[in-house]
Amino acid sequence: MLLSDEEKKVTAYHEAGHALVAALREHSDPLHKVTIIPRGMALGVTMQLPIDDKHTYTRDYLETRLAIMMGGRVAEELFLNTMTTGAGNDIEQATELARKMVCEFGMSKLGPITFGKKEEQIFLGREINQHRDFSEATAVHIDEEVRRFADEAYQSAVAILSGKREALIRIAQALLEREVLDAAEIKAVIEGRELPAKVPTPPRTGGGDEELQKVLKPEPGRQPGIQPAPGTA
Amino acid sequence: MLLSDEEKKVTAYHEAGHALVAALREHSDPLHKVTIIPRGMALGVTMQLPIDDKHTYTRDYLETRLAIMMGGRVAEELFLNTMTTGAGNDIEQATELARKMVCEFGMSKLGPITFGKKEEQIFLGREINQHRDFSEATAVHIDEEVRRFADEAYQSAVAILSGKREALIRIAQALLEREVLDAAEIKAVIEGRELPAKVPTPPRTGGGDEELQKVLKPEPGRQPGIQPAPGTA
Amino acid sequence: MLLSDEEKKVTAYHEAGHALVAALREHSDPLHKVTIIPRGMALGVTMQLPIDDKHTYTRDYLETRLAIMMGGRVAEELFLNTMTTGAGNDIEQATELARKMVCEFGMSKLGPITFGKKEEQIFLGREINQHRDFSEATAVHIDEEVRRFADEAYQSAVAILSGKREALIRIAQALLEREVLDAAEIKAVIEGRELPAKVPTPPRTGGGDEELQKVLKPEPGRQPGIQPAPGTA
Amino acid sequence: MLLSDEEKKVTAYHEAGHALVAALREHSDPLHKVTIIPRGMALGVTMQLPIDDKHTYTRDYLETRLAIMMGGRVAEELFLNTMTTGAGNDIEQATELARKMVCEFGMSKLGPITFGKKEEQIFLGREINQHRDFSEATAVHIDEEVRRFADEAYQSAVAILSGKREALIRIAQALLEREVLDAAEIKAVIEGRELPAKVPTPPRTGGGDEELQKVLKPEPGRQPGIQPAPGTA
Amino acid sequence: MLLSDEEKKVTAYHEAGHALVAALREHSDPLHKVTIIPRGMALGVTMQLPIDDKHTYTRDYLETRLAIMMGGRVAEELFLNTMTTGAGNDIEQATELARKMVCEFGMSKLGPITFGKKEEQIFLGREINQHRDFSEATAVHIDEEVRRFADEAYQSAVAILSGKREALIRIAQALLEREVLDAAEIKAVIEGRELPAKVPTPPRTGGGDEELQKVLKPEPGRQPGIQPAPGTA
Amino acid sequence: MLLSDEEKKVTAYHEAGHALVAALREHSDPLHKVTIIPRGMALGVTMQLPIDDKHTYTRDYLETRLAIMMGGRVAEELFLNTMTTGAGNDIEQATELARKMVCEFGMSKLGPITFGKKEEQIFLGREINQHRDFSEATAVHIDEEVRRFADEAYQSAVAILSGKREALIRIAQALLEREVLDAAEIKAVIEGRELPAKVPTPPRTGGGDEELQKVLKPEPGRQPGIQPAPGTA
């Protein structure tokens, strides 16, 4: 997968947005690595490393995740004055999570109540439908609460990134230069410290980082969902 | 399943919430045991022992069950100022029960009438869909009544737990120290009596408590439903 | 199936409610037997014996059936100040019948018109869905008319039972003492006459009453629909 | 199928209602026979004999059919002050026809336009669903127009039967006496002429009337749709 | 298929309505033949002969088609003061076409946008459902626009036929006399010229017109959709 | 596939509309070729050649695509005062893209949130349904935003084409003369320069352009969706 310079730049700012929100919000898992080397469907990845195995998640933690997911799109808008389909996957995940916070975890103003009933396909044990068992009036309230979570996360990302413009630009620049930044390097870049000269990375042999990768579930990444045909009838 | 100290603490307060509401509400089955030893999907369990086999349930009994289910979430909020996905399963069960009280048992202001028609999968005799056979206007009323049951149960739990703050903290502390409390121990802790020194539990051999467990249907427990990926594209 | 004393008492009053409404409403089939001996899923049964085979039913007859069905729940409320899941099956049947009176028999204010179209499963000749072929505005009117039939039946049962409090209590007491009352005995109890001493019933050998039972379709009875788990996570 | 005297009486008045509307409305096919001898599911049948094979139907003809269908229920109400499930099948057919006049034949105020799209089951060539392809606002208009056709037909039957009370009673009486009336006899009864003495009918040998019956599609008749159980739990 | 004289008359006026609108509207394909000889399900057919193969259609052409389809029903109403089920098929096709003009071709006031998403049955490549992907508010607008196309077409047919009453009656009369009219004959009849004496048609041998018929897709014709049973229970 | 002269003319103006918008809007891929030689289902094709492989698309790019798609219909209206079914495919694609911009890419006023949940057919991995998981109120907002994108694109095409009337007419004329125009020729025609004399094209041997065609996904083209039958019953 070969990226044009323009796409590389957008990707660098996009990932820098994720990374800076992750670095500065409370209740965030620590950053592990940021890269703009495409892998699978993803043009870039920002990885975090949970401190411990979690079995439950607090509302603070989930709101932070939403803000981190929004960071990529916000960076595109604030720094490049653009808006790409690359954020589609982030937005989809964020919407799904916000919906769960409202409809499954009872974390919104609608209170400790669940909405919708899962319908499983019997032979496959796979959920195929979310059965709607509430009124249209309730559906309106659910939409409002999902929207509220998304909006607050977006505004949080805007606040963080517009307050740290230089840091974000530095991360994006460093990514364009080095393609990969580890936890220590990101920290240094954010603080405005000089990075040591880049050591040429040895050829990838499946070692080192790959092992860690097994622990980390890589994000499916950017799926534009459209392939504009070059011909118009 | 290894819990972090933070999760253990949240679990202890969560179960203490269930237990204290169960101990203090009228129409409640007597407490049998409370534990924060994870079992299956559940991080902790509060068990009650019905006095007799029930074939029918009164509204009082069911309202009490709702309040007990709400106790876990309420304890998280009142004592730890947090809100976790761990209450998701409680909330789902409570919502389902409240809905049955309105739509199947005719126990709400909507009166002695049922709403919705079960649709069974013919070959499997398994209900696959709840057919909606009423107007949107009625759906609004149903939502309001379900909400009312959930709210009243939540407020009941708030009233009980905020009126017995010390007792709840004592139960949570005892759980963190001993991991399991039986009926007598819970009673003692609530009353502020000293517990006898903890006797080291013999290695689990499937005896004793396990037998009882066959009688008691263990609750499926906490299913967070999300697994936040550490990477954000 | 072993009932606790409390459940026996609720069942006795519940059946007494059915029986007294059946005995006192016009257009009712004559009572045949009332019992609180559990059979199948039912904790108790009130049986009526039609005078002749019916092929069609008048609105008066059906409204009377609705009132009889409501009698059980009403008795729980008026005499025991409780409300149990045991009436769930009565309410479901009454709602279904009221809906047919509105949507299939044209007996409500909506006039001689039918609503909804049955959808049969082709291979099994079994109705699987009630296709909705009317507007939301019409659905509101249908709900109102179904509710009206249910309410009138409920109020009729309230009027009958609160006007004959002593008779109802006598039936319930007699049921608790003898478990079964036949037509003559119910009549005597209602009129306040003394019952002859109870003759010990011979062991059941499948004879006598059982034969009659073939003619009478026993009602599926009380299906609580919930099995409150004793453990709360 | 044995009918009680009460059911026979209701059936006689019901069929007399169909017959008298059929005899007196314009655009009606001529009467052929009326009977209260049960056949299949039907307690009674009113047969008409089309003058010629029709391939299309005028609105006048269809409105007349609606009025004839309503005649049975109207007779029950006006003459016996009752309302039975026996009219359920008439009402269902009338509603279905009125709906077609609005949605398929463009005969209502909604004009020359169709509503709904048939969905056929592909392998069986059998229509299984009526796909709704219009707005809720349109659904309201459709309901109003269907209702209008049904109401006008009902009022037409009321006007005809209340203007000819003696004739209707004479038909019903004659049916109760003779069980079958042919075209000439109905005419005579309506005009108040004496019927010749009843000749004992020869045993049915599948001849005569049966042959005609092949031409006439007998109506499925009365399907009460409920079988009130004699026991109430 | 034998038609009564009444049905023949209605059919002749119906087809004359189609033919006269087709002859007089702009943007219409030229008439080829009109007949009231039943063929398949159709009681009569009006055939047009496209000047050339079309791959796309203009709005003018489609609006003209709508007006031609309406011509049959309009003739029934204006000249025979009746309204038959025979127009059901015309109305259905016109509605379907009007809906496509709004929802697929972007030809209405709703502008260049499509509504609804086809859902194909995968194994058969056959469209089975039109998935609704718009709001109720939009559904109202779509209904209005479909209605507008139908109304304008109906009014156009009314204007044309009421302005040429004599011509229409002449066509209908000629059809009743000759059963078939070709393009030249229709033109002559419209202009009020005398037709040459009818030459007896040779026996049909599958030649001549049949060949042409392969090019022309014969219309499925009149499907009344009801078969009023002569018996009413 | 043989086109009439009228259809050729409409096609030439239609493609000229696409081409001129593509040539003049910013953020557009460069034009490669325009042709009115039918291929497959398409009567004509306008091809663009992306500068580089894109993995993500900006909102500017997608808005430009919408405007190009609208160019064909706009040209029909502005220059030929007609509106054909030939634009149906363009409109369908544009609507689908606009909907994705709103519901999947978060590019509208509704913000960074997704709407609808894809439902895949499990055995085939093929999306069969778009599950609606939002309220009617939200559906109205979505419709408004989709409409806004379509309207703005349409107005953009109107502005461009009505500002360059002579250029458009020149492209259409050149297409009618030569049937194919390459990038250089389109540029020359737009600038009003004379084209060199047309060299007779060698017979197609599958070489040259065909190879390029593999890179370019040809558009499915015009699918009128109706085949007006020449006969009207």
C-alpha cells in the first residue's frame, strides 16, 4: 500500500490527534507507540498499553476513549482544514460505544435501565439483530444522549488540541520523519525536547514489536467504504 | 481471572450494595452469602436463600428484587463516585423484570391487560420475537411505567444505602479482608459487631458450598460487553 | 408441586373470585367445580359447564367471560391487598379475547370492520404473525377499545366481589378446608348454608371426574414467567 | 353439527338479513336459495345466482355486496338485540373487499391510484405479504375510506331492514319452519303470500342442488375464532 | 372467455378512452391497433407502436403514458357513469410508474435524488423488497408527488375526452361493430370519416398480426382481483 | 445497441455536462476521455484518471464528485429543456454517496457520529440490510442533510454550466461529430480551439484503450428501469 505525500501528511496529523488526546486526558491508558506505516487496512495506528487487565470499565475511562477516538478527525479539521473518510472507522466505533453507554450500561441521563433486546441467530449463537422494544419518544431521548456523549468527546478533543497546537505539529512532523514513535519519543516530542538521531531500523523479521502486537488487538483502521469510479455515465 | 486492587474495591462496594438492600428491605429472601471471589463471568455474587419454593410472586416481592438489583450501581455512585460497566447485567435484568411487571403481570397503572405477543420459533419452541401489537401511544405509556419501576427501585436503594453508610462501608471492608461472608457474618457486620478471626479456608474440593450451589442458580454476572482496543487508527 | 400456606391462601381467594363472578353474572355458563389442588401448571382451577355446544358467542357471553377472568386478580387485591403473577395467564387470555372482540368480531365502537390480517406459515398451516394493515391512528383507537373491554370487565368484578364480601370469604375458607367444591357446594356456601361433613375422597383411580375432564379443556393456568435468581452479582 | 334452538333462531334472522338486503338492493345478483342447514363450517348460507359470468365488477355492484354482507349482523342487532361472533366472517370479507376498492380499484375519494405492493413467495407463487409503500398520513386516509365504505354499507342494510321489519320476520320464521327457501319461496314470503305446504324433501343423493353447487362457491361461513375454555384458573 | 353485452360495451368505451388520449396527446407513440377481442386475461387491448427503440425516456413521454393509462377509467366515468375493477391494472401500472418518476428518476419537485433501496434475493437475483431508507416526513412528500403525477394525468385525460365526446363515442361504436380497429381506421373514426365496409377476417392462422405481436409486449390486462362469492353466510 | 438521433443528442449533452463540471471544479480528478459510443448498459461514459491511488477521500473531493454526477441531468435541463430517465443511475449513485457522507463519514451538520448498522448475511458475507437504529426525528435530520448535499451539488453544476454555455455546446457538438474525445481534445474544445481533422479510428482489436480500461472501473451506466409496454388494456 503506497501512500501519496498528501495522504501521509493527513495520516500523520490524524494519528498525532489520537496520540495527543491520549497523552493529556486523565483516565487514559498510557501510550505505547504511534505509527504511520500502513498495516492491513489501517493507514496508521496509535497504540495504548493498558496498565492491567480490565474486566469492567468506568464511565470516566469510556468517555476518555471517546475523546481519543475523536482526536483524529479533530486534528484533520483544526490543522489541515480538511475532513476525510479516514475517520469513518473511528466515528463508527465511537458511536457504537456511546450507544452502549446509554443503552446497555445505564450511564446517561436516561438512568439505570437498558434499551433494546438482542436477538441471536439460534444456530450460530451470533447476534443478528437488535430488537427495538421501546417507543419512538424513548428513541428520541436515546439519540440525544448518544449525541451528547459524542459531542462532549469531540469538544474535549478540540479543547486539548487547540491548547497544544505546537505539540501536535511536532508529533505530526516527527511521524513524517520517522514513521514510528515509541512512548518515550512521544513524551519527548510533546515536551519539546530534541529526539536522538534516528537509528536505522533493522529489517523486520517478525521479532520484537510483533510479539507485543499479539497482545494488542490492532484496529481494523480506515475503511473508506467508497471507491469513486473514475467514469460518470 | 485476576482482579486489580481497584476492581476488587469496586466489586466489594458493589456487592455490599446488593447485600445491604437485601438485608434491609421487607419482602426480601434472606441473605445466604456474599463473595468477591470471581466465578465464571461474575466478579462477585450476592446470594439469597428463598424460604420456600415460590410458584407465584407478589408485586412487593418483585419491587424488592428490583431494589436489590439497583443496590450495586447505587453503591458505586454513592461511595466511590464512579459508575462501571459491571452493573450492566443487573440493569438488564431489572429492566426485563420491570417490563414483565408492566406487560405480562398487569402490575402497573396500565392495569390488568397484557402487551405484546410472543412469537415462538416453531421447530425449537423458543421465543424469538416479541410481537408488538399496540400503538405508539401505548408504547409511550409502557416506557413510562417501566421507567417508574426502575426509578422507584433506584431511589429505594439510594434511601437505604445513604441511611446506612457505615454499615455499607463495613461490609465492603469485610469483603476485601475475607472475600466471603456468610449470613451470620453479614448480620454481625451490619450490626457493627466484631467478626471472629478468619479461619483459613480449606482447599476447595468441590464439597460443602458447592452442593448448595446446585440449588442456587448462579447469576451470569458482569459482562462488560466492550473490549476497548488499545489501538486507535 | 407443594404450595406454601401463603400461596394456598392466595390461590383460594383467587379461585373464589373467579367462582363468585361466574355464579352471579348473567350470561355465564353454570359452575361445575372449583379446586385449589394444583394440576399441571395451574395452582387452582374454576370449571364451568356449558349448557349446550356453542358455535357462536354473543357479546354478552364474552363480556361475562372477561369479568370472570378478572375475578381472580380482583379478589387478590380486594381481600388480600396483594397482586401476584398468578393472574398473568388470566390477564393474557382476557386481553386476547378483548382484542378479538374489537378486531375480529366487530363488537366495539369501531363497528363492523376487521383489523389486521393473519399471516399463516404455509407449510404448517399455523398462524405466525398478525399483519398490521392499518394506520397508527387506528391502532390508538383499537388500544382504547381493548382497554375499555378490559376495564369494564374489571369494574364489573370489583362491583360483584365488593358487594358479596362475606360470600367470597366463605368460598375461600371452604376451599382451604376441602380443596374442592362442586356446583352444589359452591351454591350452598354462597347462600351461607352449612356444608355436610366432608367425606374422605377415595384414592384417585382415573375414574369419575377424570372422564368429565376430557370434555372440559383444562386451562393452562399460572405461568409466572420469571424465576428470580437467588444470586445478584 | 347440532344447533341449539337459540342458535337456530339467531342463524335464521342472520340469513334473513342477508337475503332481504340482497332482494331489495339494486345491482344485486338474484337470490337462489337461503338455508339454515349447517354445511361445513357455516351455520347457514344465502346463495345468489349471477345472471352472467362477470369479468369486471362495477362500484355499484361491489357496494351492494358490502350491504348484503352487513345484512346478517344488522338483523341480529335490530331484531334480536344481540351481536354474535357468527358475523365475524362476513365482516372480514367485507373489510377485505372495501380495502380492495380503496387500494386496488381506485374507487374511493383517494382517486385512481393503488396503495401497497404485493409480495409473493417466490417458490409457491402465493402472496404472503402486502408491502406498505406509503406514508402514515396516507394510511390514515386509507383507513377513513375503508371505514366509509363499511359504514355506508351498514347504514344501507339498517335502512332496508328497518323499513321491512315484517318481511324480515316472515323470512326468519319460514326458515325456522322449513330450513330451506328457494328463490320463489323467498319472493312469496317477502310479498306476504302464503307458502304451499312443505313437501317432504327426498333423501339427499348428491343430485339436483349439488350440481348447481359446483358452480357456486360456497362461503366458508362462520368461524368463531374463539373456543372459550370452561375453566378459569 | 365470453363477455356479456354490458361488459363488451364497458370494454369498448374503456379502450376508446385509452386510444383517444393516445391519439391526441403530444409525445405519444403512434397507435397501432385497438381491439375488444379478449386475449389472455385482458378484455381488450390498445396497442401503440414506438417509432424507434428507446433506451431512455423523457418526462414528457412518461407523463403522456400516465394520461393514456388513465384514459380507460375516465371514459367509464364520463360516458357510462360507472367505475369498474377493469381499470385496476391500469391504475396499478400508472402508480408504479409515477412512483419511479419520483423515487428513481428524480423527475418531481423532490429533485435529483433517489428514495428507497432495492433488496434483491441473492440466489434468484430477483428484487423482493424495496427497503425504506427515509423518514416519515419524506414519505409524505413522496406520496404527494406520486399523487400529483396521477392527478395531473387523470385531469389531462378528462380534458381530452370531454373535449372530444363525439369522437370517443364513434370509436366505441366502431369497436362494438368491428371488434378491431387498425391505425388508419382509428384515425378515420376520430375524424368522423366513414369506414369502408368490414371485410370478413380470415381465420386466424398465427400469421400476420401475430408476428408483430412478438415485438409488442402484450399487457397483462384486467385482473379484477376479487371473485365475489354468490353465497353469503 | 442502436441509438436514435434524438437519443444521441441527449447523450452528447448529458456527457458534456459531466465533462465540463469535471473540468472546471476544483478537487476533481483530471478528465481522461468522454464518449457517446454505447458500451454495456451505458449510452455514454465520461472517464477521469485519478492522479494517484487514494485510500481516503476528503469532503471537497466527494462534493466535487456529487457535482460531476449532477452535471448530466443539469445539461439536459438547461440546454435541451428535457429530463430523461438516463440520469437515474447518476442520481442513485449521488444519493448513495451523499448518504454515506452523512451517515458513515460524519461530514454533515449532524457531526462525527454514524447512523445505521449494517446487517450482513452470515453465510455470504454480503450486506443485505441497513438496520435503522435511530429515531424518526433523526431520520428527518438525515434526510435534510442528504438533500442538502444533493442540492448544493446540483446548484454547483447549474452555476458552472450556465456560465459556460458555449463551451458545453461545443463539447456536445464535437461528441456528436467524433463520438470520442480524449483529454487534450476536451481541453481544446473548452478553450474554443479548432480540433485537428479526425483521423479514422482503426478497427478495435482489444488493444490500446482496452488496457487502460482495466484500471478504470466502467460505470454501470443508464438503466432506465422501465420498459413502457406499447399496449394499454
